[in-house]
Amino acid sequence: MKTRHAPTQSPNPFPATKPAPSRADFAALMDTCTHPDDNALALNTAIHRLRATLNPKPTVQRPLIHALNQVLAAPLRAPNPFPPFDRAMMDGYAARFSDLCTNSPLDIVGESAAGRACLAPLAQGSVVAIATGAPLPPGADCVIRKEYARAGANRISVTTELLYLGADCESCGSVAARGDVLIAAHTRLQPMHLALAARHGLPALAVTRAYRIQILLIGHELVPAGHTLQPGQIFEHNQILIESFLAQQHSEVLPEVPIVPDDETAIRTAVCRSLSATRPPDLILLVGGTSVGNHDHTRSAIAPLGTWLFHGLNLRPGRPTCALKTNQGIPIIALPGSPKAVTALLPGLIAPVLKG
């Protein structure tokens, strides 16, 4: 009887691709290139050059609701004290603390409600019925809670000894004095920050405008999702990768434009159209065509448009990355089209530049 052997498996002709490097791994990639190109640049140097080229974010005034998730441009200082007057923090009776030591009934001589000023000074031996948030009459320095008093005919008697000077009231400016820093500069504004500004009567805040970024994708083989693939074509997936990443960086991505073919004239035309817009972007990201193949035309297309910042990065993936400062002063970063390279370069190169 013949022994049966398990069939020999043929090697997989399409081995699984290695996962893209993590953000932690990316910084180490600078040291993995044992044969650096003459024109390749270290990652940190490239980041520094791009930061120096990218114009500072301008400051704009935004209504509070539109300032949500924006970055505060400068420290926000209190333009006025808060609370703006001495006020009660509990319903009860505004009183002089010195009168409580006599254990004598106190006369109710009036009332102070929220939104109405009580201007008459408080006479000794008397109290004013008061609501939470209402201004204290001049001379009052504590509040007797309703549950700490027994009310009679226009008089009250205090039923506890747990009262103290300043009990259940706030003095003018005790929460924030005029000039106090309410929100530190460069804070990403959250709902509570907006409420803080509104509390001090501010209808708008000065924030740094997000960088406006134009993405231009290059490649004959790329087809948008939802379209029909022809032989040799693939669905384009760098746009959503880059756009969603930039959204996490709180950048403004300009409306998507059609994919640019692998053609020098077409690439240059697309870039020039973006540069000549009424409101040009702060940064242009080109994706694809940066290598040295017969159909890679990105470098030659943008070369006449400005001055090179670098011709390559001394790392992998991402070696063919290059950058240029246009004659208008707008930086162009050209990334290789490999999604693996793009995935690594977004946190490794783009994010540090935008945070600079």
C-alpha cells in the first residue's frame, strides 16, 4: 500500500504586502537608507524647510458658534469682572453677618430678584428676601438659606449656627477679575470655552484660520469609486485617505477636482489653475508621478513654477517625495502615489509641517 503524502503547496505568487509603518516606526526610517541619493534630504530638514515656506496662519474673527474646534489666536482676557456684581447663590435672605450674632429676629424689608437691582442699603437688623443670582443690597455680606430660617409676619429667625461671612454669595470679580486670562492662546475651542466668552459679553473670537489645502491626484490608471473599471485600472483611494487625515488635523480641504492624467502639460495646467484661483490654497499636495519612470512627469511639470525645496527624502517608503516653493510663495509637496508611502508620509511629514 502506497503512503499518501500531502500535496506540495506552490508558493503564493502574490504574497501579502507588509503593513505600512506606524507613526512610531516612521521616524526611524531616516536611518534605514544605507545608500542615500545625492539630492535626498533628511526628514527633519525637509520639515523645517516646509515650515519656513508655509505662510503663518492668518487671524480671523469668528462668531462663537463658528469658532467651535478652531484655535484661539491669542490669550483671551476678561474684558469685565465676573460676576459683575455681588450676588446670591441660594434662595433665602440677604443679611449682615454681624446681625446674626444677636439671635434676635430680623425684619424683612424688601426683595431682590434676578435681573433687578436692589439699590437701597441694607439697614442693621433687617434682611431682604433674595433669589439665586440676584444682586445683594449694599451692606449685605451673607445669605441665609430659606431652610435655615423660620419666617413669621415680616420677620425671620435664624435656626442654625452654620452661617459664616460670605455664606452662599459671590462677590464682584471673585470668579474672574478684569484682565484675567480666561482661555490660553492656541487652545482648540470647545463648547465650554464658547460659553465662557459669551459669559463676558463677547460675540466673536479671534482664531487662526485653518490651512486651505488643494489635493491633486495624478494617474491614468485611477478611477473614482462608483465608476466602471477598464482593464488595467484601479479604484482611486488616496483622496479619502488624505482628506480624512487632514480633517483630523483641522485643515480645510478644497473641493475635489478631477484626476489629472500622467501628462506634463495636464499636470502643470492643473497646478496653475489652482494657483490662479481667486482664493488660492495655502498648500498644494500632488499625489503620483514623482518617480523616474517613463510616465512620471510631476517633477518636470512643476519645475518651471518656482524654486525647489528638496528633490527627495532620505527614507523609505517615500523616497521620491519632493517639494517646491512657487513664485507666488505657495509650497507644493509632491508625494509618491503608493498608498503605503502616503500612509507613512501623512503623519511623518505632513502633520508636523501643518503643526509648525
